[in-house]
Amino acid sequence: MATVALAGGVGAARFLRGVVRAVPPADLTVISNTGDDRLFYGVHVSPDLDIVTYTLAGQIDRTKGYGLAGDGFRVVDALADLGHETWFRLGDRDLATALHRSVRLAEGVGLAEITDQVRRTFGLEVTILPMTEDPAPTYVELEGGRRAHFEEYLARDGAPDDVSGVDLSAARAARPAPGVIDAIAQADQVLVCPSNPVVSIGPILAVQGVREALERCRAPIVGVSPIIGGAPVKGPADRLLRGIGVEVSARGVAGHYAGLFDGFVIDERDAEQKAEVEALGLACRSTETLMRTPEIAEALAREVLALAEEIRARS
């Protein structure tokens, strides 16, 4: 059964390590956000593609949730000594991945093909696709007319509260990467990971033709709330949701996605919101969604898949 997952960031990667325990990895296609992509130190870094790859390969730095376990920082430290800004801490082996990506891009190879080569090098059976091969940077708009690339907002500036909007215009002008639309069309179920709805899933949905492909597909689309008890587990989703006028709650995120999703899984701590989510036209279940272990991630994935099967049986 073909499974497609829309993913971005640490929450997605943790969820996907449960999904690959619940479905054959070769049947899973991950469509990853590339709105965070940026040149650092002259190389093309794809943070979300790499977080998913490293996590599924069992090589992620578990403390940070990104980067490679045991990586050194001799290169970035040397760059700092030479006077470079090094607020984006890229490890030496992580830098090698980005350097490989940059060399192949300069040779005219597409990002989708490069991503596939990297995942095979890491021994993964899962298919990983970038949402687009076009530049699609996400910018966070701040009060006073300021704006910053998402990585600058997050890693350099510490994710300040004064968000007034998010600019996804580059993603809206971008074409889907090879394989993206076909994967959605052929999916038996589409899972939307507990990623930041604004800057992780939002850019994927903004890419030309992706939302329309999801609207056309007959597979059940089931998402997982990234909000537990009125707050994100990790990252600035609360600040970004407020910045675009969405309530920071499971029901708020469900309303943000309503009309596209068929089902939504919320945390058991938010079970009192289940009826409100269902009133939006979404099938809903509540369960443990704080993925402290791979076993909890697997149980959550199985709950999401069971809800998808329940929706499919009703249609």
C-alpha cells in the first residue's frame, strides 16, 4: 500500500521513524519541505531533507534533533577564527553532505536525484523527494517592516515573538520536483506529519499543483497535530501560528487544515477538543503524540494509519 508523507523538521522525522515500523519502508514516499534551504559557507544546505535522512538512518544527533551524532566542528570553528559569522553551526560530516549536494547541483544534476543518491548512501529504502527543485525560500515577516529568511529568524535571531506574517511567494512560484505529483496521485494514504503548519507544511502546500493534487487524490489524508496542550513540542510554531492569525491549539491547527484533510489525530491531553475538531468535518482520534521513544512513535503511526483505514472504509 503506497503511503505518502508530507514532512518538515524534527517532529516529522520522529514521526517517520514510527511510520517505517508500521509500513514497509519501500512503500513510503516522503515529500520534504525545502523552504528552509539556504547557502551557508558557500554550500547548499537542505535542513529538512537531511534531518529526515539522518533520523531514518539512525545517525541523527538526538540531543539537538538535527545534524549527525558525534560530528565535529573543526571547519566551522576555523571559519570563525577567520572572521566569518558562524551562527549556523554545521558539523564537518554534515558539511560534506551539503558540499556533495552543491557539487552535483553545479554539474547540472537535479535536487531530487541528488536527494535519492544521499538516501541510498545512508542505506534507506524510503523514497525522499524535495517538494521542488526551484529556489523557494520562506521569509518571516516581523513588526516594523523587517523580514528574515526562516533560518535567520530561527537560528540567528532566536525566533522572536513579533511575527506579523510569513512570505511563501517563492514556494507559490515554484514547480513541484519530479515525482511529487505522481506520488500523490498514486497514494493509498497521505500522512501529514506533526510539523510546523506554517513553515514546514505550508511551503509544500504552496508549491504549484500540490494542493490541487491532494484535493484530486482519493486517498484519505490524515494529519497529526504538532500542538500539545496549547504549545508546540519544539520550535516556534506558536509564534508563527499567531503571526498568521491561527489559534495555538489542536483545534486551531485542525481549522487551518480543514477542507483539505479527512482526519486529524490530536494528543490525549487535548481530548476535550475532539468534538470541535469533528465539527470541522474531520474524523478525529486522541492518543499519545509526544514521541519520546521510537515505540511511542510507532504506536502513533499505527493510530494514524488506523484512522486512515477507517476513513477509507467509509468512503
